[in-house]
Amino acid sequence: MKKTHARWRRWASAALLVLNVALTAASFLPLLESRAWWVRYMDYPRLQLLIVLPILLVLYLALRWHFGKREWAVGLLTLLAVTYHGFQLCPYTALAAQDAVELDTVPTTASSRYWSPT
């Protein structure tokens, strides 16, 4: 019983490691100066990666008994990717300064007199 538990733990941690490293590497693909669709595609799932990467890291570290150089490297690279995604998403959150001015009323310019709120 103990041997199958150790085998399951080893396979699960290896699968989490591969998934974490693959997603972390994919996180930095948009930094390449390429117009290929598979590179530009990684511009869009930033919020999902910001959520999933720390979860994968915590699960991976929970399955490991010791923390060696590999665990530190994976942790630092994941932290770097999460920080990158956080900075990329920050302008679209409530934390960023507001760029547009709010208007209380609709201005009566030539272009707005054809618009009716009803």
C-alpha cells in the first residue's frame, strides 16, 4: 500500500511539474516579436494563468517532501510569470488610475443632437 501511494505521489508531482513549467513557459511567449498566431494567442488567457499557476504551484509543492533546487526554480519562475500577468492586467482593474473623465450629462454638440436616450 505504501509503495503505490509513493508511486501515485511521484506521478502526480511529475504531471503537475510538467503542466506548471509548460504554462509558465507559454506565459512568456508574447514577449517574442512574432506575429504567429500560436504566440499571439497567449496574450489573451492572462487572467486564467494568473489564477491557475499559483494553484498548480501549491499543489506541486504539497506533494513534494523536500524542497531542492528544482522546487525553488519552479517557484521563482512561477512567481515571475504571475507577477508579469499581474502587471499586464493591472490597467484593467480598479487598482489602476482612471483615464477617462466621467460625464454627468450628455453634451449637446452637433454629433449628439441626433442621439436620443429614449
